Amino acid sequence: MAVLTVRVVASDREVWAGEASMVVARTVEGQLGVMPGHEPFLGLLANEGEVRIHTVENGIVTANAERGFLSVEHDTVMVVASQAALAE
């Protein structure tokens, strides 16, 4: 089974890293879902964007990210934000 390697980082630290089956993020152009095999993509996160990570263990991790971008390439998803934190 193909998986995504995901990293969510803020300007000062790594917030979350691991493997996922899907990532859903809110960008300035709308909501985007990423699964293994997705075409390369670079997009701006919406202000106060939410990123939901569907882990391979069937859990969901939610992170709030502000002023950043989402990069997808070779089954690797990188979320880089000026501020990011796991949701409560």
C-alpha cells in the first residue's frame, strides 16, 4: 500500500511528522485532498488554514496553520507555516 510521508512545520519547530493515507488542506483556492500518487503541487494555505492528516493507523491529526504553503512531490507532503499547532 502506498503512503504519504508528511511533515508539518512552523517557523520555529516541527509540529508533526509521519505517514498518512490522505491529507486534506484548505488553500486560498479551496479545499485540496492529497493521496499517494498525486501530481506535484505547490499552493498557498488559506489564512488560518486547517490541515487534516489521515494517518495510516486510521486516526486523524488536525493542525491549524497560518500564512504558509503546501508542497506535494513524490508522495511527500510538506506543510510550512509561519505559525502551526496541533488542534485541541
